[in-house]
Amino acid sequence: MAVAALLSTTACQSDDGKADAQKPGASATPSSATPSSAPPSTTPPTTPAPKPSKPGKPGKPGNGGGGDGDGGTTTVAACNDNDLSIATSAWRQDSGQHLLITATNFTDKACTLYHYPRIGFGAKIDGPIPAMGPKPKAIATIGPKQKAYAGLFLFRGGEQTVAVEAVSIGYQDRALGSNDDVAMLDVSFPKELGALNVGPNAKTTYWNRDLRAVEDILFRSGASGS
């Protein structure tokens, strides 16, 4: 091996006195030279005392609640297609008037789902559809493997509807109504759902980390009929 050969060569050079002159800190004066007769200086060399390092200022942790820009808090980036896995599902014993969207963060860092999803239904119904219900108590910031939910109200009884097989979804930034010029991604319904009917007054809830809060808006508050 090249390293072993190098070490072996160095050891051989030290036997005949040639290698000692190559060692760091070895004197460059040959061993046969006459030492200087001048008396050694009794004054110790002046070495400046090292300055004590200043302790660093402790960092302020982020609030973990979506990064509202409060002093000293960490702003969490808005979620996008590259951060999320989207699943759609329906409730048992529902008449097909509602759809649940579940967003799961599959990255290793947190992101925030601002406001409500931008929802359309492919080429059949342009989006985004309007929001319904109250805003959540907290912004939907989700860490790795965490989930957030949005519920869709699809139609009222007696309305003329269109059958759709996918939902188009996009995401807003901090500013309400942002990213309207960004294309939405189509997500197909699972086979067990098949096609769903959508009327002209379809609406979406805000993003919420609390599934029960979304269900309250869809089924118990009466907001879907407004």
C-alpha cells in the first residue's frame, strides 16, 4: 500500500539522521554547529492575553403556530404540492353531498396551510370555489407526518349537478387570495367513491388540524346550506 510504503520510508530516513531535519519544529542548525555563547534572555516573551469570547445571544424559538411574523418568531413556509400527500374520502351514511380532503406532510420540516384550499373540479368546474364557515382558531401548521383537513360541500338537494371524478387543488400563501395564477393539481377519487355530483354552489371549509371542527361546520352548523 502507498501509505505503508511512505511510513516505511520515513522510518528508514530517521536511522541515518536525515529525517529529523524534516520533522515539524526540528532545528535547522546541524548538530555539529557550535552553540551560541550569548546568555539566554531572562525577559519572558510578551504574549497578549486572549480576549474572553462574548457569550452568544440565545435564539428565540419559533412559535410553531404558523409563523405570523411576531417579533423573534420563525416564519414557517407555506405548503405546496412538493410537501403534501392528498387523500379524498367520504363519510359513511352521507348522501354524497360532502367530501373530505386530508393533507399529510411527508417532508422533514413543517409547513403551513394558509386560509382554505383552492378547489376546482378539473375541466368541468373551474375554481376556486368560495370558502364557508368560520376561520379556525389556529393556523394549520403541520410538522412531518402531521395532517390537516378541509371539507367540501358539493351540492344541495334539487340543484342541477355535474358528475366529476377528480378534484383540483391548490394552496394559498400568507396573503388571502394568493396564487390564483398557479395551476391546480388534479387528484382522482378512489375507486370506492367513483364519480361525485357537484352543484353550482359548492364550497370549501378552511384548513383545520381538528377534524371534528371540520365536521361540525359541514354537518352541524348549517353553514353548508347558506
